[in-house]
Amino acid sequence: MNKDKAISFCVASGLGAIIWAISPFVTGEIEPWDADSPYYIVSLILAGTIVGGLIPKHLWTVFLGVVVGQIIYMLIFIPSGPLLLIGIVFLVGYGLLSWIAAIFVARLRRGT
């Protein structure tokens, strides 16, 4: 894996985990998608915007990193139950928001 891919993946993973880590403090909910606020969606878009702006290539690593970071955080810190697989499917779906934001910002940055 080259340096840019690794950095993009690591930053996106860290941001994905941070979204879940600070959710209880910002929303009062352990799982950010349970919040009655736009916190989760805005955070995912912001994560994609940050990584897409920093490294405007290898954008698939943004999607993969955000999803992996959230899954790792969820598996370590959130009690799992019978809905774990459904939760992972939701993470993948919501992760697309970060990816789309990264693509948009990267294209703006490149001027295309």
C-alpha cells in the first residue's frame, strides 16, 4: 500500500471512530444514528470532506476507512447483540456519504 492510500485510510478510520466516540457527548446517544439530530450525517460528510480535501486521490480508501473505523469502535466499545450484522450494513450505507463528500471535494480541489 502506498503512502497516500495508507494515510487516507488511517485518517478516515480515525474520523469514523471519533464520530462514534464523541456521539454520547454531543447527542446523548451511544449510537449516533439513534440521535434526534443531524449529527451523524453531518459528521460523516465532514469526515469525507476532510480526507478528500487532504488527499484527493484513492477515494475508495475514504469509504473503506470510515466504515472500518466505525466497525472497530462499535465492536470494541458498544455492547453487541443480535442486530450487529444489520448495524454493519447500516454503517456501509452511511459510509457512502463520506465517500460522496470526498469525491465532491477532491473534484473541486483538482478543478474538474
